[in-house]
Amino acid sequence: MRFHPSAAVLASLALAACAHARKADVRLPAAYEAPQPVAAAAVALDHWWTAFGDPQLDGLVQHALEANPDARSATARLAEARASAQSSLTQFLPQGDATASARRTHTKQLSGTVFNFPGFSSSGTNEQDAANLNVSWEVDLFGRIFGAARAARGDIAAARFDYEGTRWSLAAQLADSYFQARGLAIQLADAREAVTIEQGLYDLAQKRAQLGLGASSDADRVAGDLAQAGASAESLAAQLQAARRQVLILAGRPIDPTSSLEVPAQVGRIPPVPATLPSQLLERRPDIREAQARVQSASGRLLLQDLAFFPTLSLTPGVGWSRTVQPGFSATTDSWTIGGSLTQPVFSIPRLLLDLKAQNARTEQAVLAYEKTVQTAFGEAEGALVNLDADRRRVDILTEGEARARRAYDAARLGYQRGLTDLDAVLNAEQAWRSARIQLTSTRVQGLRQAVAAYKAIGGGWPGAELSSAEPAR
């Protein structure tokens, strides 16, 4: 029975499943269910940290993007991905290596019959030289290069967005740590002011006791509060020291002394966040773009796996040269060859079908990961905007409350100094004021940190326009 290759080709075409990556469902609500922030067209999302008006923060972020180990590692990963992706395409170019060899052999016969006929001498020096260039080239009849190129573009795009995503996260992490440090600086300043106030109350209580205007136990009671304020100041100083070091590490300045980082004991205003639409997340968030690129890469590999059922045609041309020199005889030859091979999967088809099924599942996983990334990003963005709006309103409420509590404390202290109120009234008023002040400071710092989270959530912090040309996944 004669076997017809065309029958195998038709069988493979019938078995090959035309698998394609399904289109991801990335539909989002038309708007966030959150108060829209004040439009701030002047704020450049690419460099959102400049909106805080803090030159030191600007410098720290800029240095971090250049010197932080995470940013540098992301740069190295991007270079590796580009080289690997480009290397995968070279398999469609002619392959082959030039080889050359040379050998010199001296023979001396010690016993037996000695032949001295030309070309048959048993003794003497033999020389053999050869050079060959054999080439193998797979002729791409069915467009495998398009699948490989699609996978390569997806890998490179994913690496680019991973690079930008690392910088995106690094800037937000640094800004968040910096504002945490500023919050600690404010708490430390408040604690030291509390020490001064408690010391003043202690001196006043002692003086009143000496004049017979108050009990001596009042001074002892204030002394306990004074000790607590002093211990709190020491603890906050240590925390601020550690926070400064953390900021310097993130900024890529790990060996700088902490004294080189000035941390003002105040917080700035919460900057407005530009109004955005949910659909803009798909354009601006680098993690979404990376997930999208990985779908593209997986779909390219799926196409390659699909085309593995088709025949493979390879051409194998070559050229060669050789020279042989023996005692009384020499010869020089050159040659060329032209050939080819055709490979058609037959008994490997069941394995290829399983490989195709596995790749189809991997592609579906990439699509699902893309959908999940989009949904997670929307939740983060809406939550950040909701919390930011709440923090803005909380700051307004607590600012008024802290001012009134301070006036109440000043009045109580003045009354105690004049003998019109007792120590309990002063301490209660002071406690109420301190509580309101601590809460106000905490909310202001939290508002700044929430603004950082909001900028990050809506895709600020990377040059999206420069990478918008990356081919999207289909």
C-alpha cells in the first residue's frame, strides 16, 4: 500500500483546532459612584507628585526613579525581555555555522612490510584540511512568524508596562512614606509642646501649693502627665528616625545620614485630583496594560501551537572544501549540496492536540487575569476617590473643632491661673484639645496619603502617552 503525503496533510488540517483567544469582558460602569473631584487640568498625571508643591518630595521621587534597586531591576528585566523576544524571531532566519579543521599526522613504521608506492607509503607526514558551511532554513509556508512576532510584541509590551508599573508603585510608596514621616514629625512637635505645657502646669501647681492656694497632690498629678508626655516624645523621636531611614532607602540614598532629610512638622494642602472616567483606567494603568499585553503574548503562542499541525519544510544547502596531502599523493576538492526535508506530524498529532488544549487554557487564564485586573483597578479607583472626599470633609470639620477646643483649654488654664477653676477642669480641657488636635493631624496626613492612593489608582505616575502605541490584545 502506497502512502500519500497529501493524506497526512489533509488529516492534520482536519484535526487542527482553529483556537483563538476570546475577547476579554472589560466593561465598566459609566461613572464612579463617588463625588467627582475638583477638575485640575494643571496637574500633570505623569508627574502627579508635583501637585503637592513640595520640592523635597519632587527631588526624592526623581532620585528614586533613577537609583532605587527596584527601578534598576525593572530596567534590567525590560532589557532581558527585549533581547529574548527578538531572539525568538531569529529561528525563522537561515541557521548554520561555518566549521574548519586542520590535522597534521607524522607516521613512522617500525616493523612489517614497508610500502613506498605513491599514495600508499606507510611512513611520512599526512595533512588534512577542511572547511564547510552548512545552512538550514525553515521555509515559513503557513505564517508561523506572525504568531511568533505577536507573542514577541506581547512579551516586550508586558515588560515595558511592568517597568512603568514598578516606577508607578515606587513613586506612590515613597510619597506615602514621606507623608507618614511628616505626620510623625508633627506628632513629635506636639509631644514636645505637651511637655512644655505640662511643665508649665507643674510649676504653676507647685507655686499654688506653696502659697496655700492648692493641694500639693496637684503637682504630683501633673508630674505623672509630664512623665507620660516626655516618654511619648522619646518614642516618637525613634519612630521618626526609622521613618527617615525608610524614605532614604526608597529614594535610593541608603547611605546618607538621616539628618540630610528634612521632615517639616507640618502638612500641606490636599491637592485636587483631576476628574477621570472609568474607561481611562484601561489607557492609564500600567498593570492593566501589562495584563492586556500578556493576553496578546498568549494568543500569539496559541497561534503557533495551532500551526504546529501543518507541515514543516526545511532547506539544507551547504558548501565544502577539503585538502589531503600524503607522502607521494595530494588532493583538493570542493563541493556543494542542496537539499531539503518535509516533516508532517502524524503519530505526534495526539500530543499536539493536548499541547494545543493546554495553551488554550493558558490563554484563557491570561484573559481572566486581564478581566480581574480591570475589575480590581476600578474598585481601587472608586474606593480611593470616596475616601479622599471623606477625608477632605473630615479635615474641615476637625479644623473647626480643634480651634474651639484650643480656646476652651486657654480659658480653663487662665481660670486656673487666677484661681477661678480647679486642676480637673484644666486637665479635662487639655485632654479634649489634645485629642482633637491628634485627630486633626492624623486626618490631614491620611488625606495626603489618600490623595497619593487616588493618583496611583487612576493611573497617574507614568507617561501613558508615550506607550499608547503598544499594540493592544485582541
